[in-house]
Amino acid sequence: MKWSAFLPLFLLPAAFAATKDKDAVREQLIDLAAKGNGLIKLDSKTFDLLTLPSRDWSASIQFTALDRRRRCAPCKEFDPSWNAVAKAWSTAPKEHRDTHFFGTLDFDEGQTVFQKLGLASAPLVYVYPAAEGPRQLPNGKTAPSKYDFSNGFEAEPLANHLSSHTPIPIPYRAPIDWARWATFISGILSLVLTLRFISPILQSRWTWAAITVLTSLTMTGGFMFTRIRGTPYTGPDGSWIAGGYQNQYGQEVQVVALIYGTLSFAFLMLTVIVPYQSSASRQRMQVYLWSAVIMLIYSVLVTIFRLKNRGYPFKLLL
Amino acid sequence: MLQCWRALTLFLLVSAASVFAASSLSFENSAIVRTVDLGGSLVHVTTTFAAKALEPKASAYTITLPEDEIQRTSWLEVKIKGQQQPLTVKYGGAPADGKFYNLDVQLPNPVEVDSTVNIVLETIQTHATYPWPERAAQQDEQSLKYNTTLFVLSPYKTNVQRTKVKSPSPEVRSYTTPKDVDAFTLESPVTKSGATITYGPYNNLPVSATNEWVTKNQQLIGIHYKYDYPVLELTQVKRVAEISHWGANLNIQDDIVLYNAGPELKGHFSRLEHQTQSFYKRAAAHVIPALSLHLPAGIHDVYYYDLVGNVSTSRLRAAPSVPKNSRSNQYSVMELRPRYPLLGGWNYTFTLGWDSPLADSASYDASTGKYIVQVPIMTDVPGSVVNECEVKIILPEGATDVEHVLPFPAVSTEESTHITYLDTLGRPVITFKYKNLTTKHAKPIYVSYKVPSSAHLRKPVAVATALLGLFVFGMFARRVDLTLHKKTA
Amino acid sequence: MSTAYPLPTNLSTTTVTNTASLLRIVALGLISAAAIASRLFAVINFESIIHEFDPWFNYRATRVLASQGFYEFWNWFDPTAWYPLGRVVGGTVYPGLMATSGVIYNFLHAFHLPVDIRNICVLLAPGFSALTAWATYMFTKEMKDESAGLLAAAFIGIVPGYISRSVAGSYDNEAIAIFLLMFTFYCWIKALKTGSALFGTLAAVFYFYMVAAWGGYAFITNMIPVHALTLMLMGRFSSRLYVAYCSWYAIGTLSSMQVPFVGFQPVRTSEHMGALGVFGLLQIVAFAQLARSHLSSKQFQNLLTVSVVAMGVVGTFGFIALTYMGWIAPWTGRFYSLWDTGYAKKYIPIIASVSEHQPTAWPSFFMDLQLLIFLFPAGVILCFRELRDEHVFVIIYSVVASYFAGVMVRLMLTLTPVVCVSSAVAFSSLIDTYLDPTQPEGEEESEADSSNGTNTAATPSKKEKAKKPAASTSALNDIVTAATSQSSSKSKSKGIWGLDTRLIVIVNAIGMLSFFVFHCTWVTANAYSSPSVVLASTNPDGSQHIIDDFREAYYWLRQNTPQDAVVMSWWDYGYQIAGMADRPTLVDNNTWNNSKSHIATVGKAMSSSEEVAYPILRKHDVDYVLVIFGGLLGYSGDDINKFLWMVRIAQGVWPDEIQEPNYFTPQGEYRVDDRASSAMKNSLMYKMSYYRFAELFGGNNAMDRVRQQTMPKVGPTLDYLDEAFTSENWIVRIYQVRKEDLLGRDLKSANAFAQGKKKKKSKPVSRRKAIPV
């Protein structure tokens, strides 16, 4: 990214910016914001500038750790919507735009700041109200207020929330997801086209049977739980089964669904296929085989369940 | 006045019809000793009249009680000292515009001139004490006040009389010293020794049961004393006794409203205080943590619940059932705790019931072909008064010529019918209402009735016919074919 | 022909059938007995008491109905709920449940059986579970045969997934709803098979009952149309379908509109539009059929295409237009949150806060359905094998229900019946196959089938197999090839050789079934049989110890506070307070109406400081505030654990006064000890929960046994409230709101003044020991 080249250029004035009056600081901030199209990429010094005790502007700052080493998935998830909102603000009319700034402070550039504010987690968004001037809060509050991620990382709620701190609402408009539309329409078209080729398949009941069974297997495997709770595929320590009765990882869905599938398949074999065998010996062999499979897999299932529900008193073969 | 009548009928024993002629000359009291045993909601008063006959064949002695005392007396009994048999007492009515009432006592045998008879009047007063101060915080102690009159009135001359007031604890906060009684005594009018306060002796009292004397000399005395036990009051007790011959069972169920008549709680209840107190075994005197009741022997299936369901905090030590009218005083002990400790002024309502084998309390009189069942009027909660009591006895279905004998007259008696499980006609019910009952009133009511054997069979027959009808209907309904056009299958 | 084991030959067919039917009746009787008995754990372990929260309202309403008659109940305005708004109960309740128990009550009393209304309410659910078993039997009978029906009945009789909502005492709408659901479906299937308007009407009648009984009726409202639609798409339109659907829809909709709470929704809301649309479509298709029978195919084609397209377009646009004009309400939140699963958390926190609206993890599936959960797909496959109309129904039902059950725990209830049905189908066909004594021999299939014909009573399913269309066999053929690598010889002599093979499978099956029984008993006894009003713990000596704090406190309120004292608590306890303490409440569990702001007010009062809360309390004339505190006993369902929801809901209305992050530590932890955030420490809820809690432990440091955190030595102080009552184990704490100070001081300073005086007078109570609890 090209703009690290500029860094030394304005760090020089920034060094003794504290002495300068805040107009100069604002100019500089405006300048920075313009460069980072609406978003100021902060470090510990520019952070101090932005949160000048005598500021008559307000600022909203994202504390994040985007570096790969930090392994902060939510940071990466949140960053785009933050940039989107900042960009939207940069399109606001100038006189308003320059009274509120968006900044991003990455952990690796401002560790001192993180320590100073005693921040242990990221991402965070603080909104610093204006400390002086016309836009000072009526209750004279200058301490930053924290943005609540309880309704997700999307840009929409973020913009709505921040709009209550900016002089005018942030002109944020959710971008139209062209890709989705394209895929959707093309999907429709391809479906219509292929319909005549695959219609025999669609009319075969067994296609539908497969679809139905797979759906119900994934659902009873707790797929929706992982969807809604957004539980990871595996545990942080790589364990694939989550402790606790009311919790599960993504991988459990697959395992459990597979077990269920195998068991019911074995039942089907016993019920449907085996009677049609032509030779007694092979039939007998299959009967024993599938019965054994059922017993075995079932015991495995019970064992797994005992892992989830400690109090469960029953067990089968193992 | 009517009110007074009702109150009075309560404690008059079965009164003889004979009329007395009481004259002020027939006796003179050589000594009157009144002993007041102070308590919580009950106060025992025992008055002994040593009466010396002045004229031959004197057989009617008159006792005078002031009005307010009559009002709060719930039970009285008159005996000759050393005899078991209570004497018959008749309400002699009040002299004109008198503030006191006469009770005429019929002596068993006439007294010779100058010979003395000791007449003992024993009464129990309810609602006679009141908490003072009226409000107490959780860890304060409780003290009560009791007021009475100084002199025992009598229509006869009295040589000497004294009143002993016994407080349950030696800590007597205060007591009144009667004024200008020099006419009757020379030394100090009142002396306190330990827990006992003695008024008198007062000598040479004239006929005191006259208005002018009362207005001139009578005065109130009050005792303010510490009381270490909760003041219990059963505001209302509804007892239902159901007799079932099929189950050979007597079911008794009490609906009880419990009230702590001690000083009202000042401020608020703090569980912390309470737990600390009980932890250090110094629970406040006016808190009722639990009750222990004496239930009859041989009971089973005891249940204890309230408006929101079963109360699990109770223990029963059931005694085995004893044969009827054998004089063994065995009883089962029921320890029940209210849902919450009952502080001053708090209420708690609950229902307590049990089953007992009918044989324990019923007997069959072959000669008259009647059953006789005894039902206790109330379960004695020690040291408590029952303000209103209603006893409802449900006899088996079809019981005829019902009669009952009461230990003492009820305020009201009424008969009705009650329909319960699978009854066709309903069961006869007798309901008695009482007021201000005390320990002394825990006596049985005797009910006798006939039950023809046809009545026994009524219920099974009814049920059987109903079921039979159902089956018959089913049989036909099963076989009737309602299809419009038969399918040719 | 040879049989694996000897059969009695001297039995007439009538004997066999009669014996079979007798056995069926006995079996059903036993199943009902088992179903009822297995739901009585709660009554035996505790007592005959109403459970949990909502049942308490139903019980209260039922008491009104029983004591004052139906019209009084219908016009009942309950002034104590939602103080000061009150609640028009008649119009805001599904009366089916209360009406049912009211009818039973009056019936019994007419026969001089004075049964207490409480016992009727408590035992209603078990009683209806027996009926449900019967309905499931009838339904499954239509799917396969009697033997499968009996299995299904047995399954649903004891399966925990259904018991969880129908133990004795859980007097809730679901108690009767599942029976109605199954029976309506049975009538629908029957109507569809026979094309009889009678059964269609029956279905409508029971649908009406269902509408009157449970909000979940929308499931039927959409299930049946989807089934009809699918049948049409499969080209299975028939006059039977037409008759069944039209009679059901017409009568059902009209009657359902008689329930005041439903009113005009069936024509005004999107949930019901599907049924209407299918109704219209049916008319079109029926018309097309009629036209086909009268016209030549050429004209018919044009006519059909034109008319269908035209009507379809008109219909859709009409629907859209109406929606936009607001004549048709869009999906309500609860239903919408089924599709957009993130919706509830964002916009209706009240719904999201209910534990039974959480998604389901797989262990709860297994816990509730055990072996049925994996028999279920097999059954679905078998349904596909002979794809009759009713099987289509089961298939659709299984897909839809398994999705719903995945989204919301409580909807496990709708999944359970279909799971029972289809797994019963699977299981019984397995047993059929291996009980069938005939051994295959060479080519004589016909004889084998006829021999099956003889012992019909045992395995009637064979007849269906016999008249199975060739399509499925060929289809079957290709699974055979798919499943077993070897291509099976075309000679279809089906059956099992030998006795050992039969034995092992049957023994295995029986083993699994008995395991199922053990599982169900254990789950029912341990997981689903505690009436959350009474808690049970075990003494050191193993005996059961009842913890009855809730009723203790409620009863204290009832006995020792003025009749009109307003009690404020979190809404979970509203119904219980109304039912047991008989006092007006600010909010209760009736959250359907958007009294969001009302609940948010309580949330705000609880989560803001005393000074802020006091005016709110006074404004709503609150006399007592009740909080649930488990810290002493380790009762995890207490208010501190629910506190965040109060904050969230309050934040939804006052975002600038209440902010959730303020209640966490800077590190984002949820703490109550001395590291707790200041907003937390000053909140009314925190103060009321921990008031004088530390003193209980005297010198040693106080431990919150739920949060496992040690509390600070000096607890919070209260200036605007007085502790009025605390239950034995401190679970329920009741505070009285002080009236304004007489001297006009603000209560804080007044209190400080009084404290100062007291200090001078009496030395402060000091050094207490911990009380063993």
C-alpha cells in the first residue's frame, strides 16, 4: 500500500503538533482524511492529535488488529463495513465532514494507546465527542462512548448508530450486491435451460427422497444451531466435539448426520434389500453384517452422547 | 345487650329450671381470695368465696361479676372446694341500671347457720390482655397489659378479700397502686413478691354489689408484664367431619386462620436477623416459628396444605389407635411449620386434615339400632383462643332420626344436606357455630343416627346401573348400521 | 411351500381377525396406561401442582371459568394484569384449553364427582396424551397398517419429545394441541383417501378446536395447503382432493374466524394466504378438468394455458397489491423469525430472550427422540417407496418439521409426531419382514404372496406389496444395484431363509426397543418432571428435601400485604404472582401484545440506579419489588443471570440511557464481585439481589454460588427501598418502595440522617457467623 510512503512526511509536523493550535491540527486531520479517502489510519501520535483534549471536532475510532499474526477474525470481518461507513461520510458536504473524523488504530501501530486505554479486545469502536466549541455535548461529556456490537458487524446499524454523533446523518447506502443478483438470475436461467435435460431426474422419486433425507439429517444434526449461533467448525484446540449439552461445533453436524444416515441405511438394507437376495448364504451373511453394523454404530452414537451429556447413565457395547 | 346474652349462653352450664330467692342476708363472706394467672390470650381467674351462712337452710349463693368481665369470660365453673361435681349456676340477671350481673349458685345441700362453705369460681378470660407497646421490632421483647377491677363485688358483706396476680415472668414492668383505700386496709394496699402481686388484704367491705358503692370505691388496676411466648389467636376454625361407613373412616378437616396477636412488627422483617436469632437460639418471643398440635391417636393420611398447595414442612408422630373410651391419654403429635415465620400482626391460613378409623370414635347400639359417633369440637392449640369456630358433621347418606348431644350449647345449630362423590340424595349435615373457645372447650359432640341397610346399597346400585346402561348402549350402537348404501365388497 | 417355523393350521380367518382386534384394543389400552403413568412422576415426586409460568395463568383463567361460567369468563377483564392497563382476557386468549377443562369439570360435577378443578388441570395433559396415542395410531394405520399404528402409538406415548410438554401439571395449550394436530391430520388424510366431505368437515371441526386451543394452528393452516399443492404439482389432482380440501378450507376458515383472538386474521395476514391461494388454484384446476371433459384437447390446451396463467397472474398481483395497501398484514415477528433466524435477536429481544426460542443442538434431538431420530429417515424412504398421497403428506411434514425443530427448541413438539409415525413405519416393516414365516423358494412368488394372504392378521402389509406398482419395484431394483454391488438375479422370490437370521434381527430390535423404554423413563424422570415452582434437593442422608421459597414468598404477599398492592418483578414471574400471591403485577408472561415499552420500563427500572428508578416506581404506584436471587443456594435461573436481557430490552427503547456494554467490565466480562462495572453495582437489580448478602457470611468472605465469585465485604445499601421479606433460602427477595419523605427531603439524605441517629443510639450489630443452609 502506497501510503506508508507518506508517513514520515506528516509525522514530522505531527511531532510538535501539540504546541500548535488546534486549527492547524484540524487542517492536518482533514488532509489525512482526504488522503485515506475518509479514513485516517492512525498511530499513537496521530491518535493523540485526533483526541486532542481541546478538540472542537468529534471522532469515531476503530481499534483493530488486522495483522495476520494477531489472528483476529472478527476484526477482518468488521473492517470492510467500517471502511464503507467512513467512505460514505467522506461524501458528506464539506462543512459537516470536517467536524467529524473516522480513524482506525491498528494494534501493531499503537500498542501504547491500547495499553493507555487498557483495551484487551478488538475490534472496538469509540466515539469521542467534541470537547469544546459549538458541537460540544449539552451535558458537557467528553469521555468516549463505546459502540455496542450486539447487533452484528454490518455497516447498516453502525451507520445508524454513528449518525447520532455526527452533525448530519451519515449518507450511508447499502451497496447493491450485483454479484448476488447476477448469480441469482443466471441460476434461474440455467435452471430453466437445464430443466428439460434433468426433468427425468427431477421426476424420479429417489432424487427427492435423497433431498428430503439429507435435509432432515442435517437439520436433526443441529445444523441450524451452528448457523444461528455461528459456532466454529472445530474448537480452538482443534477438538471436534464441544463440551456441554447445549453446545456443538460445525463438525458434529457432519459426524452425527453421518451416524444417523448409516444407521437408517442399515435398517433399510435389512428391510428392503436383504429379502431380495437369491442365495441363502449371502443373505444370512448380510443379515449378520447389518445387524452388527447397527449394534456397533449405535453404541458409538451413545458413547458420543455420553460425552455431551455427562449424567447419561446408559451405555451399549462400548 | 343481646350480644351479652349470646356470650352468656356460652358458658352457662346446663341450667336447672328452679328459681332461687337470693337475699343479701343469707350469707356473709368471711374471706374472698381471687387469683389471676396472667397469660397470653388466656387468663385464668380463680376466686374462692368462704361463705358463712347467716340463716338456716341457705342453699342459694349469689356471685356478682362486673359487666366487662362477663364480656370477656369465655368459660366458668363453680364448685364446692374439694368436690369434682360442678354446681348448677343460673344467670340471675342484672339489678336495675347495674354495671354487674348476678349468678345464682345452687348449693348441693343447705348450709347450717354459722357453718362455712368454700365456693370456688373458676373462669377463663379471652382477649383480656393487649400488647404494650403495640409495635415491636424484630429483636425487641414482648410485654402485655392486663386490666381488672380492684375489688371482687359481692351482694354480701365481706370480712377480708385479697387479689393475687401471678405474672408468668418475674419481670413486671409496672402495676397500679390503688388510691384512697385506707378505709379498708392499714398497711400498703399492694405488695409485690417475685412474680406475684398481691392487692389487699382489704377488710370489712360492706355489700359491694350496689351502684353507689361501685362508683364510690371501685377502681381499675393494671399490670404490665413481660411475656415470653407468642400470643396465638385462631381467628377462624372451620371443622368438617365426614363419616363414611363404606370406608369405615372418620375424616376430619380443619380450615384454620392463624393470627399472631402479639405486638405488630415495627419496621420490616429481615431474614438475616431471623436466621441469626435462630442460629443463636434466642428467637424473639413474639415470633411463631412452628406449632405442635395434639391430634387423636390412630390417625393416618394426615394432610397439611394451604391455598397454594402442599406445605412440606411438617412432622407427625402418630400414636397407635386406642380402643374406645379406654382412659389412656395417648395422642399423635403434629409439628407443623407455617410457610414463613409468623411475626406480630401476620396472618397465615392453612388446612389440616386426617383420617381415623371409624371404630375408634363410633359405636353401634344394637338395642336402638343406632350408631353413636363422637366428634371433638376442636383440636387444642395450647394457650390459644378460637374466635369463631364452626363444626360441620356430615353423616352417611340416608341417615335418619339424627340426634346430637353438645357438651355446652352452641351459638347456632342448623341442618342441611351435602352432596359428594356419587351421591344420589345427599347426606344430612349438622352445623354448630361457637365463639371464643379455649382449651377447656375441647370436648366431643355426640351424634346418633340410624342407617337402613338399603341406604348402604344405594351407591353401588346406582353406579352399577349407570355402567350397565352404558354397556348396553354400546352393544347396540356397535351393531346398528347407518351406512346409506351398502358397499358390495 | 416351506415356513421357517410351524404355523397353527386349524385357525379360521375370523378367529384370527377377532383375536387380532381384541389384542389391538388391549394393546391400545396398555399404551394409554403407560402414556398416562409415565407423566405422573411430577405428581408422585412432588405433588399435584401447576408447573412453571404460563400454566399458572391458564389455571387462573380456568378457575374463573369453572366458578363463574363461560360468559363471565368470556367478558372477563383482568385489572390486575399489566397494571394499570389491565387485560381483556376473553379476547386475548386461546380459550380452547380452559373450555376443555371447564367442560370436564361440569361433566364430572353433574355426576356428583366433586373433583377439584386443580386436579383436572393438572391431569389434563396426561389424559390427552392417551388420546394423542390413539390419534397417532389411527393416522399411522392410514400410512401402513395396524401393527405400525400400534408401534407409533407406543412411541408417541412415551417419547420424551412430547412428554416434555405434557407432564402432569404442565397445563399449557400444547397439552391438548398435539392431539388436535394429529387428529386433524388423520381426518384430512382420511378425507383425502375416501374423498368424503364428512371427514373433510370433521377435519375442519377439529381444525377449529385447534385454532381455539393453540397459536401453532398456523402449522396446520400451511401444512395442508402445501400437501394439496404438491399433489397437484405431481399431477395427482383428483375429485377426492378437491372435495377434501374445499370442505376443510371453507368450513375450517369460517369457524376459525369465530375465535375472537383470531378474528379476521385468516383473510388478513400472510400466514393464512397460502391456504387461500391453494383454494383458488384448486378451483382453477378443477375448472380445467371440467373443461377437459367437455372440450377437444386442442381448444382445451389453449383455454387451459390462458385461464391458468391469467388467474395465476391476477391472484399473485392481487395478493401483492393487497399486501402493499396494508389490507394483508405481513408475517408477524414470531413466524418471521422462523425464516430470518437473526431477526428476533435484532428486533424482538423479548421473543429472543425466551429460552425455548433458542435453536436446538443435536444432543437435545437425541435426548428427546433417541432411536426414533435415525429410524425416521428410513421411514421416509419407505414412504417414498410406495408413494401414495398420504405418504407425500408425511414426507412434506418431515422436512418442514425438522427444519422448524432445528430453529426453535419448542418446535421439537411438532417434529415428534411425524418422527414417531415414520419410524414406526420403518420399524414395523422390518419386523414384518422378519416375522413372516414363509421362506422363499425359487420362482414361486405368486404362491408366497397368496400364503402371505392367509395370515393377513399378522402381516397385512404384504397385500400392498403385492399390488405395488411396477414402477417402484424397478426403482427398488436400481437401489438394489446401487446398494449391493452385485446385480441381483431377476428372480424376485423375496423372503428370509432360516430361523437364526430372523432371531438375530428380532432380538436386536427388541433390545433396541427396551433400551428406548429405559431411556424415556430416565429422561422423563430426571429432565422433565420438576415443576420449577418447587425445587428439590437431596439431604446428606439422600432423602429428598423440598425447597419451597417461591410459594413461601408468594403466600406471604398474599396474606400480609394489602389486596391492591402492586408488585413489580421481571415478566417471567408475573403469572405466578397473579396466580399464587393474587396481587396486581406490572408485567407478566403475556408478551404477545407489543407491550414492549411496558416491559422495557421494568427493565429500565431494574437496570438503572436507585435515583433514576425511584420516580419510575412511584409513577406506576409500585408498592413491592420482587427479585429472584440464587446466589446463596446456587439456583442458576435467577434474575442476575437474566439481567442482560432486561438491559437489552431497556436499551431498545432508551438507547442513550441504558447501554449494554456499561454492564460489563472493561475486559468484557460479566462480573458481580468488586470488579463489577459501576453501572452494574449501582443498578437496582444488583443492589436488591445482594443487599446484606455479605453480612450473612459474617467474617468469612461471601460467595455467590451461581457466578462462583466472592462478593465484596461491604454490600450495597438501599435508600429508596426497604427489605420487606426474604425467603428461607434467599431465593425470593421482596422490597417495599418507600413513600416520599414527610419532611420533603430526598430519601437518601433522610436515610443518612436516620442512620446517623441510630448510630448514636445503638451500637451497630456486628460480627455474625455464617448460617449453615
